[in-house]
Amino acid sequence: MYEIAHRVLTLLTEPPGEVTVTIGLPYEEPTGEWSCPYRIDGLDGWEHERKVTGADSLQALEIVLSMVRSALEESAEAREGLLVWEEFS
């Protein structure tokens, strides 16, 4: 995956951990749709590359941002209050 953006969040565990979100460059599929890869490392069950597909590159990027936000907010780590982004905590 060619990375275009990433963010590191802190897990307030003992010892402290990290959750890294990586978003890749959208690319056109042979079908004409566009896909955008992403990966979330440090959350249970998310540690492999995934992708979303949209009608164009912007829609694929919008969907991936929504998926990442949802995955982070709905994670067990976030529900337990253990996931923070240091810049805004």
C-alpha cells in the first residue's frame, strides 16, 4: 500500500500501547470503480489490510475515513476509555 496518511493513537494500557491508522492511495479497479486501502494496527481483529470501493477516488476516500472513524469509535478499547489521540486529550 502506498501510504497517503497515518495517525498514531495511544492505548492507555499498562504498559501503554499504540494504535496506528494507515490510509493508502485510492486506485482504479478494472471494473472502473475506485478502491482505497486502509489498515488499523493495534486494535483486536483489524491487523490486516482492508479496502473500500466507491464510484470515484474521492468517494472511496470519504468512505474509508468513515469506516476508520466507526471502527475506532466502536472498538472495545474506545468503549473502555483506553483509546486517545494525544493532541486532543
